[in-house]
Amino acid sequence: MDALASTFAFLTGYILPFLVVLTIVVFVHEMGHYLVGRWCGIRVMAFSVGFGPEIFGFNDKHGTRWKLSAIPLGGYVKFFGDENAASVPDNDGYAAMSEADRRSSFQGAALWRRALTVAAGPIANFILAIAIFATVFTLYGRPVSDPVVAEVQPGSAAETAGIAPGDIFVAIDGNPIETFDDVRRYVSSRPEVPITVTMQRDGVERDFTLVPAREQIEDNFGNRLEVGLIGVVTNQDTGNFRTVEMGPLEATGQAVAETSYIVTRTFGYIRNIIIGQEKADQLGGPIRVAQVSGQMATLGILAVIQLAAVLSVSIGLLNLMPVPMLDGGHLVFYAIEAIRGRPLGENAQEMAFRIGLGMVLALMVFATWNDVNMLLG
């Protein structure tokens, strides 16, 4: 009975929240492809949430097969003229089509229609994230605190630089600071990177140069993260903790800013991996997403909804990577076609798709390896 109860708790506590969040994000992504493709006059053969064998589905009046498939780690929209779910063109099938069929096929669509249809998936993910954040900010407001230093930790970078309690953050590297969370976000993503901090003390602004220390911290769930810290602390009395209420328009602006922050932070992390300033062990796969989904579920539905927004941005960015088989790879092909005046040759495209498949599989294996190490560590 204990084993059965543990299994049930694992399924409902981790797997179910993970599947719900991922299914919503994938559905919105594929719906972006579907809606814009239909608007562009391209016939849709299949809309699938998940890969592999079909669990159940139905055909609509337009001949599209809507289905839920067995492997819930993605999805696809298959357009008329595609050879497979990765939108590899079926050149032999296209050559045998009638002129009327070619006009409704993906290959036969104008270049701008194909590009717009492909880009619509990631764009839908960004729109979903903005909509979620805007709704949360409108309904619940945004917790903020003033960027005032309450305490400077002994031996920290802030103490060494000369920052003192009562100092007010004005800017970091020229970027205006409005809340203490702005400080935390900027510093945490720059371990061992020199920064210039503009502080206000007794009405006078002064610049301090310091290097955030790279330190490993644990969140409330025991997850280990490496972040940059400068050793400043705020509190209720100094920081004036409060919740700022927002109307829909202001909330939307904040939602766009929040989405932009996630995009910028992600690109910054990838850049730092490439130049050797960050470890790649923070890249996670389905196991880590499932774990985080379960952890967020313990905090309530609001935390799960916000996780969906973050995951939506991540999936949108992942699909924009310039890798064949992903949306970004297709857009690179279309850019080349626009420059050359004709598409790449069939052999070149086939080779590129094979390389892209290898890169995607390698990334999945690496991310899963990180997940396993996280669980064992």
C-alpha cells in the first residue's frame, strides 16, 4: 500500500502538473502554426499534441486530423505537402500534384506565407506568456521593495567596494534601478563579472566598481543554483515591502518587460556557456521540468500558471534556434531562399535535416544527463 500511495503521489504531484503545463504550452505553439497556416491558404493534414501512436482523435470538416498522441513531449502540425511531422518537404509528392493542389500545399505557398506560418508558433508562445503575466499582474499586482541597502554582509564585494547601509541603488552599468528585485536579477546573472553600481548617499550619487562573487545557493526545494552575489540585504523597514496594483494596460507593459527579461536572461546564459563563464549543468530536460512543475504545484495554482508562462517563453526560444528541424532552422532556409531566389537543393536540405536531428537528439541526451545527475546529486 505504501508503494502504491507513493506512486500515486508521484503521478499526481509531479507528472500531472508537468503534463498539464506542457500540453497547454505545446497546444498554443501548434495552434499558432495552424491558425496562420490556414489564414495563408495552406491545407492542414494533422494537428497533434504529442508524438508517436495516436491515442484518440477526430477529423474536422476541413479534413484535418486532430489527435492526442502517446509521447507527450511536444507536438506538430503537418501541412499538405509535408513528408513528415518535421515539415520535411515531400518533393516527389509535390512534383506529382495538380496545380490546384500545389496552391494549397505548404511548398506551393509564397515564401512570406511559409515564413509567417513557421514563425507563428514561437510568436504564439510569447503572446501566451505575456497574456499570463498580464493577467497575474492585473489580478494580484506586483510585489516590490525599494532598492535601499539595509545591511552589508562582512567580507562581501559590497563591503570591499565601500557600499554602506542606507545607500540607495540608482543604476547598475547605466541601467536604471527601481526595485531591490532589479538589483537581485541583474547581479545574480553576472557572477565574477565586474559591474559599476551607482548609489545615492545623503543625496549625492557615487559610483562603485565591484565583482559579484560566484556562490551556490539552495532554493526552498533544495535545488542548487550558482548565482552572483554582492552581499547586500534589504528588510521590511528599509525596503518598504508592498504590492503595486496595476490596471490592464500597465500590467501588459510589465508583462512584456517580464517576458523580455526571460529572453535576455536565457540568451545571456547561453552566451556565458559559450565563452566559458557559466557551466552548462543548468540546462534541464523533461525530468527537471517535471520536478519543477511538481514543486510549483505545492505552492498553488498561481505558481503553476506562472511556470507555464516561463516554459512558454523557453519553448518559443528553443524553437527559434537556427537548427534544421526546428522552426528557426526553417526560417534560415527561407532567408537563404530569399537571397538566392530559389530554395536550397534537395540533397543539401536532406543533409541539413539529418544534422539538425543529430543536434536535437544530442541536446536532449545532454539535458537528460544533467537531470539524472541532479537527481543523483
